[in-house]
Amino acid sequence: QSVLTQPPSVSATPGQKVTISCSGSSSNIGNNFVSWYQQLPGTAPKLLIYDDNKRPSGIPGRFSGSKSGTSATLGITGLQTGDEADYYCVSWDSSLSAVLFGGGTKLTVL
Amino acid sequence: EVQLVESGGGLVEPGGSLRLSCAASGFTFSSYPMNWVRQAPGKGLKWVSSITSSSSLIYYADSVKGRFTISRDNAKNSLFLQMNNLRAEDTAVYYCARGIPAAGDFHSWGPGTLVTVSS
């Protein structure tokens, strides 16, 4: 069981917007940065969002990150079938001195 | 272009040992912290271990502490993971990733190497 809690799955239709939540605590999300990763089937994860809301070069503006208190949210607008993937939130936990991954959320684009 | 390539995976019996390597290129390896992350078949990503650029700080997940040892050779642009006393639950694809663990941002990943622990 992950200390960072994500919904197991979300779904939406092409063109719509979807959000994926990540809930933690004051020892992780509440006081440390959050990153988000996309993992397409059979491939290595790819960084989508870092430092709560920054996008690496090459990541489209359709992907956004936000944080409030001990929760973070990944937003994806203009959904495409190619966005079907597993998405993970990540944060450092200061009490555990450990990197925490959320359990992952499977996005289905119907 | 940043490249990370893992090697050393394979089939090993419970209680056995394996040493993973990660060859880095395309960046100044000695300037970056490095990490190992694993993914059991059909499961989510789990952090394993991190090491700072100078090896001054090292972190481990509780599940591998005392059994796994992370190290690096900056002269050879290489990261290592020595895995001892392997268990069935260590079966996973192991990825090396470049990035700052305290920020959780792993900007670059290798394709992974599969470790299977089975008799």
C-alpha cells in the first residue's frame, strides 16, 4: 500500500479534460515537491511535471500540475488516444528519507 | 543526448546475488545524483535506492536495506546495484534514473533490466 494515494483508474473521451489526484501528508507532499510520470505500455516512465507544476522541455502544455496542502493534481486537457497510460505521482518523504511513488492511475481514453 | 543503459539482470535463485550496472553517457555523470527504481510484473513503480553525485549520501527503501548496496564510479560513468540475499519479491524490471531524489524529479530513465528470482 502506497503512502501517496491515487485513484486506480480514470477514463474520459478524446478531447475532454481529466484530472488525477494524489493525496499524501505533511511529511511528503505538504512540504516537498511533487512530480508526475507517464508510463506507456512496455516502456520506461517519462517525466511530465516536476517541482509541482513545471514541464520539462518537449512536454505539451496540455499537461499541468498543481498542489494544495497535502494533495496534488495532474491535469490533462485535449485528451488523445495516445495519452492512454499509467500515471504516477512522486514526492520525497522527509520523515522516511525516502522517495515515494503513488500506486499509479490507469488512464483510459474511450 | 542523455543515455542510460542498464545491464546485469537475469534469473537467480532465492538467496542468490546479482550486480546491476547502468552505463551513462551524454551528460556529466559526476554532477548528478542517481537512482534505482523497480517495477514488479504488472505492478506499480517502487523506489529502491539513491546516491548523491559524490556518493556522500545514500538512501535505501526499507524493503532492500541491508541486502542491496548502491555505488557509482564517476571515472567510468557507471552506477551499480549489488543485490544480495535475493527474494522472490525482488523480481522486477530495474530502472536507473538520473535526478534529485529529494525533489522526486527523475528526468532521464534507462530502458530497464529484468531480474527474476526463482528456483
